Amino acid sequence: MSITIALVGNPNSGKTTLFNALTGSNQHVGNWPGVTVERKEGQVRHGNTVCRVVDLPGAYSLGAFSEDEMVAREFILTGNPDVVINVIDATNVERNLYLTTQLLEMGAKVVIALNMVDEAKEREISIDEKALARRLGVPVIPTVASRRNGLEQLMNAALAVASAPRNGHVRLSYGESIDDKLAKLTNLLKAGRWDYPSGWLALKVMEGDEYVRKIVADEQSMQRSKEFLRLWDEIAANEDYYQLEIVDSRYRFVGEVTQDAVRRPAVAVETATDKLDRILTHKYWGIPIFAAIMFVVFQLTFAIGQDFLGEWMASAVEYIGEFLESLLLTVNAPQWLVDFTGNGIIAGVGAVVEFVPLIVILYLLMGLLEDSGYMARAAYVMDNTMRAVGLQGKTFISMIVGFGCNVPGVMATRTLESKKDRMIAILINPFMSCGAKIPIYLVFIAAFFPAYGGAALFAMYALGIIVAFIMGKIFSKTLFKGEVSHFIMELPPYRMPTLGTVLRSMWDNVSGFLTRAGTTIFAVVSLLWVLAVLPGGVEPYGPESILGQIGLAIAPIFKPAGFGTWQASVGLFSGIAAKEAVVATLGMVYAGVEEGMELVMSIREVFTPLTAVSFMVMTLLYTPCAATLGTIRKETGSGKWALFSALYSFGVAWALAVVVFQVGSLLGFA
Amino acid sequence: MNYSPLVDLHEGVTCKVARIQAGRTATKRLYEMGFNTGARIKVLKNDRGPVIVGLGGHKVALGRGLAAKMLVTKE
Ligand SMILES: Nc1nc2c(ncn2[C@@H]2O[C@H](COP(=O)(O)OP(=O)(O)OP(=O)(O)O)[C@@H](O)[C@H]2O)c(=O)[nH]1
Ligand SMILES: [Mg+2]
């Protein structure tokens, strides 16, 4: 037997934690509302039932406001789950039960996972789950998803409910006048054929649900009924009132359900969160503290990842290279293969892999930040600044996510309710420097500014944020006019990051990095190697090779920016496949120049400190990688925006690189 | 009854939501997040940035524009 279980609940209630615990998956968990923005599926066997478990984005209600809530709603309405596990946060039962009420109204089979009971206990909130279960008519199972407590009982209850017959809908009273209209409308709707119970459709119509209204309005038989049309108009005339009255009625119902069953201490226990917030959200210190946190992150990344572990990794790569070469020589492999392995793969892919320790440290630190609860505070302290450039605080979260990788960064914009906010957020996200660009900066930093590694990295990231702000301002004044949308954001309690979560999110990113090194980068390097040694007879990696010719054709574009060499041009263009390819390409085309610190040494010879800076600025800002462009296309629903993104960011990057070089030259830098 | 906009209240004050005069979507969103009529909220922070209020044991940050449109009655 197999059944479908949907995980539904308010944002940040622990759905994904539960999903991972149940299915052994490795989905992204973080301590801020809106981490999950798409549907994720996994499987678990319980007894002899195979359960398909579906993790959904968080939602405050079924009337979706943003793209991520839409995904959740869509699955609840059309995915036909056999049972819904409604994950509710025990520290905020009342608000969470609002969604539960809506689920019960539609007659879904529900089991409640009363999650985070550990935190409720800490705050001295007592919950009588038996009373809740009795009054709601559904099982209520206390759980601590992060410690895997209560999962067994939860699954037992879910399977029992899934196989039991549906037990009537919960009927609430919405006040006399609404109940009256509801009854009439329900009766009239019974004449039509629907996929949903007519009572529920009637309720949704009165609540002003666009989707249900459309279903009902599109039904021919309804349009023929005069009585129906009259009622329809009557309802439309009063919809604002009905809407809010229905919401209030649900809260009244929730109030009755929780009456005496949920007790809070008279004076709320002052938590560590309150104390921390006094500092971290301080009106003057908030932003400097954010900057300081980021600065420390980069310093640590550099100190541990590069200075401490980097050497070791570099010699490991070198050792493997030598080993492979001698192996190939002993088996009498053809010269081209030896050459391809040594000067192509090891020089190219190896140059990227050397940075794994650094990436590991960066993602560990980012994971700590994400799981701590600080992300929502960053959004809070940035709201004023963001507002000044026509954006709002919530956009900042998608920007920080972009620091890891722009693909989830662009996806994270789904939580933005206004179309304008979302489009701008998508278009500026690629300016957030992602992990894949770090190897590029690192090579140039090692060549020219080895003493200022952490500060240089920080400066690159800061520049990305500044350019994003400027472009945001320009977009909100030109392409996407309109009011700045409202900022509404829940600030979750700070939580001690769990080791498992942090390690898993780190591994998720690092394995992506390694996979790209083994696939995309490998393919790019192989292709470029072939182009670099052809046509036969030319000097490999020389300007006469096909690759050299292509590079030479492009190079003049970059002359005003100071790095008009064919190697740099080829590197930049291969970076559109994936940003790591820039370093891989540079590693390869400068290979064989000298032994030892080849890449860094040759960079030091062909670049100057000034052109190094302008090249770094270029790589920070120019055309997003193919994966990001693909995501932009998907999320905006149009290839035109992806193309626009590719071109305008190239323009911005080029212009800034030129300014850096020209102004720098004028000022006498070299 | 004396209505005052949430944004005018000082930190530490407890009040009840009376009426929200934002657009229809924003109003419904707030209602569904627990800011329905009669909901008890406590102003936790109100300086330059968004107003932070305590609602049912959780903290919610509301942009100042929005906080100006939320009318409350002091307790
Ligand atoms: N103390 C405690 N923390 C928990 C529990 N379950 C989850 N968490 C933490 O709560 C935070 C949110 O967890 P997620 O699983 O990402 O929540 P979600 O419901 O998937 O959130 P969205 O995807 O944003 O809707 C994380 O920091 C978890 O570590 C629990 O039972 N107890
Ligand atoms: Mg989630």
C-alpha cells in the first residue's frame, strides 16, 4: 500500500526538519520564515506502508499571497494527499490553529504535529493536547522534530487517519448574516458539479478567494440561474466585510478550542532572544553589527580556509597530479593524454578543487548564521536602507541567500508578495557574490594582496551589495514603478544552531561545488583544451591556437578595463558556464609556464595590482552563470528577462571595471 | 473609543487591534497573521526601523507605513 502525506503549516514551524527526520532527506532548514519555497518529495516506509511525503513551503493561510504560499495551496487543493500532517508551533498555538481551521473547513484529513514542545516548556506554556484533540476532532501528537521525538506516534496516527473514512467537516458559525448567505449559496451550488464540497466552495466565494470564484463563475449551469447571479452580486457588494468577519470567526473558534487548554505564564519569561535583540536590532548599532558579522565571517574563512588548510590542499592536488602523470607514463600512455591530464584537467579542475577547504569554512559559517535566527534580524535592520532605494527589508534575505549561490537566491524571492519587489530582487540577486566566485578572488588576492585576504573578500561582497542597491534604485524609478510594499516579517526566537543542520547545509553546497568541478568544469576544461592545442602544429596554449584566436577576437572589448589579453577574455566567457570555470581556464591557459605556484605566479606577471582589481570587479558583476540565467527564466516566466539580466549585468560590470582602471591609472596606480 | 495608530505608541505599551486601514490584501494578510480585531499586542520596539510587536508570544516586525495604518486601543 502507498499513501501521500503532505506537510503543511505556518512558516518556520519545523516542517522541513520533520521531513528530513522522516525521510532521511537533506533539504534546507533554516531559522527564518520562508526557507522552503518549492515542493519537495521523499519516501519513508512505515510498517508495510510506503509513504510519499511532500514538504511544502510555509503558509499563514490557504488564501495565498505570495508565490511560495501558492505552491503550498496548490498542492493542498489539487495534490489529493491521503492525510495532511499539520505542523504547528507549540509556542504560538493560537496563530497556527488558524490554518488548521481552514484545513478542517475543507474537510481534509488532518493530524496535528504539535512541534517544538521543548521550547513551549522552556517558556512555561502548558498545553493540554488531549483537550485540543477532542475539540478539534483530530489527533494531536507532541513532537520535537529537531530531536526526532514523537515521530513514531505521529506516523502511527497519520496512517490511522489516512485509512479511516473522512469524518464530516467542522462547522463553524460565521455570524447570522453570513451563515444565512452561506446556506443559500451552498444550496444553489449543489446544482453544479465540483471537485470540492459545495459548502466549502460557498465559503471560499464569500471569502473572496479568486481561484474558487473563477471555478464557480466558469460553470455554465450557475450562470443560467438568476437566483445565483443575484446572490453573487449581493456577496460581491459586501466582500470586504465578509472577508474580515470570516477571519474573525475562525479566530473565535480557535479561541474556544484553546480556552483553558493553552496556558501562558502571566508575565512572559524574559528569554535570551529578548536580550540579544536589544543589541542586534539596535537603532544605530544594527547595521554596523551586521557589517561586523560579515567581516568576521570573511576573516575566518580566509584565516582557516586559506592560510591554515589551503597549503595542505594545494600540495594534495599537486601530489595527485604528479602521481597521475607518472602512472600514465609507466603505462606508456600517448603523449596527448599525459598532456591533457597534466596541463588540462589537473591545471584546470585542480585549480578549482584547491579551494574546497575555503568553501567548506564559508558555508559552515553561513549555515551557523542561517540556523541562528539572525537572518530575519538582518532583514529588519536593513529595512530602512532598503526602503531608501525602493526595496524592502525582506528582499535582503534573498540577497544573503545569494551569497551562497544565486540559484536559491533567485528562488528565495518567491516570498516577496509584490510583483515589483520580486522582479527587482531577481534582477539584482546575481550581484551578490556567490561561493563559486571565491576561487577567482582568491587567486588574485594571493597574487597581489596576500596580507589583506579577509578584508579584500569583504570589500568584494560589500561592493556587490552597493551595486545591487544602486541598480535596485534605478529599476524602481524606471522599469518597475509603484509603491514600496509593506514589510511584515516574523522574527523567530534565536536558536542554538544544530550541528546536523549546519553540516548538512554545508555539505549540500560543497557537494554542489564538487559536482560542478567534476562535470561542468571538467567539460569546459576538456573543450578548451582541445581548442587550445588545435590546429595541429601550433604552439599549445599559444595565441595561434583556435582558443587563442577566439580570445584575441574578444580581447579588444576589455582593453579599456586594462585586461585585454586573450587569456582573460576566454576565462571570462567560459565563466558563463559556471563561475569556477574562470579560474579553471586561467589555470589551464597559464599552465606549463613555470612549475610550482604556476597560476598565481603567472597572474602576477601578466596582471598589475590595478588590473587585478578591475578584473575582480568584472567577475563580481558580469553576466550570471547559465544555471542562474535558467532560474531567472523559470522564475520570471520569460526568456527575455534572462537575456536582459545577462546583458545589463555585463554592461554594468564592464563600465565599472573601466572606471576602476581608468580612474586608477589617472591617479597613478598601476 | 480612542483609536491611535500603532506607530504612535511607546515601547512597553499593550493594546488591542481595532481597525486596519491598509489596502485589502495587506489587511487580510495581517488579520490572518493574528492581527484580527481584538488581538492583544505589545509594542516591543518602536524607534526608527519597523515596529516590533509581541503577538501571542511571537515577535513580528511591521513596516512603519503599515504600523501607521493599524489603529489600536490602549488598555
Ligand atoms: N527547539 C526546536 N527547534 C526546532 C524544532 N523543529 C524545528 N526546529 C528549528 O526550527 C527552525 C525552522 O525549521 P524548518 O524545518 O526550516 O521550518 P519550516 O517549517 O520548514 O520553515 P519554512 O520552510 O520557512 O516554512 C530551524 O532552526 C529548526 O532547527 C523543534 O521541535 N524544537
Ligand atoms: Mg521548510
